[in-house]
Amino acid sequence: MKRNLTALRLALLFSAAWLLGPMPAAAQTYRPVDGFPEETNRQIESFLNSTLPVKERKVAVFDCDGTLLGQVPYYLSDEAMYDYAKTRYEGRKDETSRGKWAICDRLIHGDNVGMLHTRLCIDFFSGLTPDELGNIGWRCFHEKFQRKFYPEMKQLLANLEAYGFEIWIVTASTELLYQRFVHEELGIPVDRILGVKSCVRNGIVTDEVVTPIPQDAGKAEVIQTFIKARPMIVGGNSRGDMEMLLESTGLRIVVNPDPVRPEKAMGGKTVAAFWENDPQAVIVRCNDVPEGDIEWTTGAYGVGGNMEHPKN
């Protein structure tokens, strides 16, 4: 008799499951980001909840330096390069060392955010293997930048993952230099970490730049070329992220925008002024100040530092 009752209960359970269909997945729940104002959290939560019915790809794209990773006093890409140059090339007389140091000298005395800078960095790192280049970035991160990822942005990324977003990085820094440490720190798949690409031939990084270059308008072109979807959320911090931020169909997360320097591409407005009246823009503050007793090679070579952004 007990056996028959058990069989009946199982039959009823299977019938109910068939009638009701698949059980819904646990609803996504927004976890407020520590350090974001209550209104900012409400705005982000409301938008994320509005995306719950979306069936197609949900894409979020973020710049790295200044947006996810602190850049004060110097960019990781510059510090990694100058550290390597000081150790391997400075003062040496062989042809390779003299050529590489000549590139560094041009970079030290030039613009550290322009297209020429981007191409010269590719020239400098050519001749290495992808693993060697990845290790240079990884080592610099662990020695000097390990505490520089903004905790608020890490929490935001965790929320986006919980809501089913694909998270991509688009940076104007050398792709192979950043992929390893960004992947290990944030868990983003390596093939979703996009930077300045160079052709790898026979296992060696060449000086042949692969276009589009993710600099200024090129960042929007990288989204269209490689990601192949309009992002619903884009995060950036500088004038160089303007075109990429404008690709967003939803939120634009603007981190520590510069309130001082007018930008011609932004109609003579500062980055902060350009975005402050945009209804899609969410301006957030993260602490980006010098910390620790670190010997900065970039500063020792006389390269100017980046603007500080103390949160309080």
C-alpha cells in the first residue's frame, strides 16, 4: 500500500511539473553599491530591472584606466613600459636597446594620450612573445597597482553579471599588456578585453597595428567591429571615451569626469559639464589618489602625472 501511495505522489508531481512548465530562475536582485549615493543606486537598479524582459544580448562596455582602474599618479601602461625600458634598454649600446630607448625618449617628451603615443607603444613592445608582454603588465599591476581597481566599480560589474550582461573592456592601452591581469582580477574572459592590437606572427608580436584602433572615435568602431552589438551600458571617464559612451542605448556611467579642462571635441565644455545634463549619464566618484611608498619610474623620467580625484 505504501509503495502505491508513493507512486501516486510521484505521478502527481510529474503531472504538475508538466502543466506548470519550467520553473523560473531566481529573480535577479540588485545589491546597492557601497559608496554610491542612494539616488545613483536607485537609478541603476531601476534601469537593470527594466532589462529583465530583454531576450537578446545585453552588453556593457567599459574603459579601463580611470574608469575601472585608478590612474593616479600614472597610467599602468606607461609605468610598465618605462620599468621594462629601464631594466632592459637604458644605457645599453646594442642596436636593439638603442632603438627601443629612442622610442621611449620620444614618448617621454610627447603626448601620452594621442594616436602617436599609441602607435609608438606598439613599436616598443614589438619583438616580444604574447606571454612576455602579458607578464610585463601582470608584474607591474601586482607591484604597483594591485589596490587600484575601484571597489565600487567591481560591485557594479558583479550586479551586471547577475542581471545577465556580457561585460567587455575597450581600452586605448596595448591589448596583450592588459589582458592577463584584468582577466585575473575581474574574471572577464580574455577575448572580451579589447585594446590596441598588433599582428602576432610566428609567435612574435609585430609592430603592425590592427585597426580599428580604440582611441577616441576608434573605440566606437571597436564596438561595432568586434563586439557587434549596441551596448546598453557604457562606462568611461575622459574625452577619449566620448564616442564610445554615445554608443550606449541605456546608461552612461561617467567616472571622475574632469571639471577643469575644456575639450574642443566636446564643444569647449569640460568632460564633467558635457555629461552633467545628459539624462542617460550617471556621474560617479571613486577615490583615485597616490597611495603607498612606490618609486614611480614614469615620474623619474619627468612625465607629468594625472589629476587626482579624492572622493571626500
